[in-house]
Amino acid sequence: MERYAGALEEVADGARQQERHYQLLSALQSLVKELPSSFQQRLSYTTLSDLALALLDGTVFEIVQGLLEIQHLTEKSLYNQRLRLQNEHRGAGTLPSPQNQECLQTTWVVGSTLALDWEQVL
């Protein structure tokens, strides 16, 4: 009797996963419709279906979350480095050397980037 209950649960899980797959596939197809036709032609139904299946696995979201955390830590580190260099130069009353000026510019550009909100993408 327990085997039948377990089998019924597996069928229900499979049905829920299939439903979620169709929802993701439909959302992806809606996004593709907004693209220029040259890009639409490159994204076949099979490709979109495979992408929807990949999104069903939580691994993709874990990877994206990890990358976002790395990006935030890097931006924070670069911002702090920029502030430290600015304070050093203000305190010394000197202009930054060309090498430090380039570093300041690079940290400002990288530090001002925006992280993608992946929840809005889907």
C-alpha cells in the first residue's frame, strides 16, 4: 500500500513540474516575441524548452546568486579602494599619478555598474 502512495506522490510531482515547465516556456516565448525577427529565428522551440527545463533546476539560480554576491563584494572592495586612494591624495595635497588616476577611474566605472535583477528577467 505504501508503494502506491509513493507512486501517486511522484505522479503529482511530475505533473507540477510539467505545469511549471509550460509556464516558463510560455514566459520565454513571450520574451522572444519582443526581440527583432533575426533573433527570434535563432531561438527554436527546442532551445526555449531546454532553457525552461534548465530553469526548473534550482542550480541556475544558485549560480546566479553566487555570482551576484561575488559582484557585490568586488564592487564594495573597489569602492573602498577608491575612497582610500582619494583620502590619501587629499591628505597629501598631491594630485594622483597617472597610474592611480587610471585606478580611480576603473574602480568608479566598475563600482557604478548595476546588478541584474534575475527575478524580473523571468
